[in-house]
Amino acid sequence: MYTLARQQAERFRFDGDSPSEANIDDVSGLTQARGQFYQDAIEISSLLVPELYRRFRIACERLEVPDDLITPFIYSSKEIQGECYASGEGCIIRFSSGLIELLDDAEFEFVVGHELGHFLLNHHAANASADQLSLEYFRRRRSQEISCDRIGLIACSSLDTALRALMKTVSGLTNRHLRFDFLAYIAQLRKVETSAIDASLTTHPSTVIRAKALLWFSLSDFMKRKATSHEFGAQLTQIDERVRRDLDKFVDRAIRERIANLKEDLLLWMVATEIVRIGAFSTTLQSQMLSKFDRETVDKLRSFLGSLSKVSAETIVFEKMVSVRDELEKVAPGGIVDLFSALTEQCRNIIMGSA
């Protein structure tokens, strides 16, 4: 019914936004929500808000989405908020009155497209099937926002319009006060002290990072001349790499460092478990460990194991290994089996290398 729309949206997906094979089709939940919104909100229709309805249809047409699949609403709230409720065969999008009053009609097309992006890219299924307490879940949610901004840009067909919408939503200011100097806004990133950032539990990257990511995307041939060639795919790979560097620097660095530290800790306790099993921590084995750990870590492990009886060491070391493994699985549940297998191989090489 909307295959072309999904195929087009898929082409713009940011590579950090992993596709989901899950098929969450909660039609009854969507019907219940729709009924509630008909009572508590205003439907965006030609009779009630004709210009917004016209802009909504324009956004749908640009994305090749049949507008009868989408039920749009406006609800009363000073918050600046847009939301998407989706099932496999349709969705509800709704916007706060605060957001509508802030944006002009063309900017409204951008936020319509952004919310439709969540539907077209099946984000409702990806998020419903994920461990929502893991850091990986939040990282994926941030990547989804990058993807949906691209869909919003296609829907409004203007980089200036999209960036104006982003600057208004982050500031809460209208044209009365804002001067839309996009390069000056993006340049704020130069003033960020990355060492002080921990955005591990946020679902959205900062708006300034999103604006910079959209600027990169707008330079692609697709935005210039609607290219459909292989070259666009190569360009998008380069663009995604630039966006990922910004996310790593300003958002995800703390997460990646934590995951890396947990991997190192897990390997350490896996090696310690083997040392206890062997019953000896030879100087050869200590030297072999220096290929993966610094001297201070090896010395601390030697001192720690030397202070324990064999029975105590077996219990304590195993408990530490399990604890770190559980923590790593909470932080980054995706691929934990493959990761544990890889660390097991590294542990074996350390032990066997000392034999």
C-alpha cells in the first residue's frame, strides 16, 4: 500500500539506525488511541485547520504516503512536541499547540515528515522489541532521529525551512527574535567541552548536531537533482561517517568508552578464572597478559589472587566475571553472544601463549 514510500525512506536511513525485522501490528491499541484523540484533540482536517491540512497533504505527497493511512491531530499544550503512534498498516501523528504556534506552515511540513519517518522506518517495532534499559537502546533512538530529520527534509523540500524549524524548536523563539544564521548556530559546537558530556540516557541528539547532520545530507546529489544512481549510495556512506564522528565526539563517546572498559574488565576476569583453574600465575603468563593489559592491572591481579585461598578465589573471581558480563549485556545487549565468543578466544590465546 505504501511500498514506494518505505523504499524511499529506507534509502535515507542513517547507518546507525538499525532496521528491525520485527512486525508489531497493534491495531487495537492504535484504534483506542485514535478514539481518545478524537475526544481530546482536534483532527487536522480541511474543515477545521485548512492550511495545515493542505501542508500535511503536501508532505505526504512528497513522501509518497497515502494520506488516508495517517490520522493527524493537534492537542493543547505549551510544550513543543510531536509524536507518532504506529502499527503495521497506519499511524497517528499529533502535535502540541505550542509547536504549531511556533512554526510557520512550511516548517510544519518538516515536522510532519519527521514524524512520518518513524512510521516509514518501522521504528515503533524496533523500539518495542528492544531492551529499553540498555545504553544501546538510547544510542539507537538517537540514530533514529537523524534518519527522521532526513525524511522531514524531503517532506518540506527546503534545507532553510528544516533548519529554521530546528532552531525554533530548540529556542522556543519565533521570527520576531531569531536571526537564522545557520552556520553561526552550528558553530556553537566548537564551544562544547566534550569531556563534560554524558548523554547516555537521552533519546535525541542535540539539535545543533541534528542541524549539522542535515546540512551534510543536503549536500548530496539526491537533494540537488533527485539522483537515484549508485553514486548517491557512496555519498551517503561518506555523509554517515561524518555524522557518526560528531555523535561519537559530542554524544556517544562516554558510552563507547564504558563499553570498551567493560569488555576489558570481562576479559580480565575470564583470564583470572583460568589462572585460578590452573592454580599458578607464572611470570610467563604475566608477560603474556601485557599484550592486552597494562603492567599496573597485571600487578594488581597478581596481588589480589595472592591474597585469597584457592576456594575463595574460585568463588570471588567467578562472581566478578558474571557480574561484569551481566553489566555489559545490560549496556549493549546486541551481539553479546558473539562478543563473549570473541573474548573467550582472546582469553585462550593469552593462556595458551604462556604454555
